[in-house]
Amino acid sequence: MNNGKVLEIIERWDKRSDLTIEMMHDIQSEFNYLPEEALNQISDEVGVPLSNLYRIATFFKIFSLTPRGRHFIKVCIGTACHVQGGTKILERLERDLNIKSGETTDDLNFSLLAVNCLGCCGLAPVVTVDEDVYGKVTLSRTPGILKKYTKDSQKVMQENRANAREAV
């Protein structure tokens, strides 16, 4: 974890205790979770008790205390999606990714979450990957959806390796 980056985020919010949620959101966006060291740093710099930060982090579903994947998959299992096979889509993704809902793949590429509603019942069953929405998803479409994001991740990893070689 980069303590300098955390301090930069805290200072961006003027170390104001009434803006700790905003700080936590920015840290979550930067690291894909809230590292314990970051929460300690907020507590020290802003003067908010650590227990309050953990209360916030565990109350809001947007926050995670464990690393999340680069791509965040949400599968709707609300009434309309459930009736149209949303639960079977979730089960298929769990098998394909070898994780359960609420978990992250070992390579930190994907996190999977079952949700009660994504607000697009007319497209049931619905899956989102990051900001992309997939409607009327079938079991046969799930591998293609995952493949798109696996390729993207492989491309990013190759670019990172190339950049690291150039830096040496």
C-alpha cells in the first residue's frame, strides 16, 4: 500500500472529519479495498476513532476490507431475474470463476456479487461487469462475457511488464 497516496487523498479532503466517507471512497477506488493501514492513517491524520471508520466500512456495501478484483461482476437475483434464470447464471459464474458470491478470484481479476436488484427488470436476467450492463443473459453467453474481461486484463498485464522492462 502507498502511504503517500493515502495522505494525498486525505489532504484532498482537507483532513476534515465530516468528509471521511469521501476519503474512504477515494481510497477504495485507488486500491479496490480499504487497507487496514489506510484506515489507521485516516484515524491518525483526521482524528476520527478507528472504530467509527470500521463501522462505516462494514455498513456500506460499496466498501470492502479485503482486496477486490479488477473487474466487479454483479448478478441480479431479484424476482424478475430469478424467474428468468438469474440464480442459474450466478451458479454458472461461480463454477467458471471457481469462487462463490462475495469472493474474489486468486488472480484478483474478478469479484462476484449477487444483488437483489440492478434496476433493469425488463432486461432480466441482468449481469453487470464494472459499468457494462448485459441483459437477457443466457448460460451460453457467460463465457463470452468473461472472456472479454480476461483479454483486457491480459493486455494490461502485458503492458505493465513492457513498461517495467523499459524502466530498467
